[in-house]
Amino acid sequence: MSVAEPPSGLLSRTARKACHAARDAFYSCVREQGADFVPGAPIPAKCKQLRQQFEGACPGSWLKHFDELQEANVRRAKYLAATINRAADKAAGSLTGKA
């Protein structure tokens, strides 16, 4: 728990906005670097400072929640892309006369 964090994990509106802005900047940076965020995985060098800002702006419990949510979103996006690609392959196969 950081020194500035209230015991209950509640943040003022201004602090919440700062936390969310730091979160968005970090995850955007990771995506721009072509990486998928997974907790514990190496962070792209260009994003390390943004991660430090994110960690400084948000309570630890929020960091864990956001990281888990981001990881789930990455898994979901990969699953959907694979499903779409399989459907497209099937559709393309039927258009070319393949079974």
C-alpha cells in the first residue's frame, strides 16, 4: 500500500481520474509496442516509465484488478480473432468449391 493511499482503497475523484489516465496510457503503450500484456511478463522498455506512473497513481488492489482485466481482454480478443479467421476460412473454402 502506498503512503498516499487511503486505508479503504477509496480515491478522490481527481485521484481516480489520474489512476485511469495512467492505466490507459500504459496499456496503450503496450499495445503500440505490439505486445500483449500479461502480468509478470516483461514490459516493453518504452512503457516502463508509464508502468511506474500507473503503479504510483493507483492502489495495489486496483493494479491487480486492471492487470487481470487486461489479460482477460487480450485472451478474449485472441479467441474472437481465431473464431473469425476459422469462419472466414470456411466461407472462403465454400466459395472456391472446397469442402
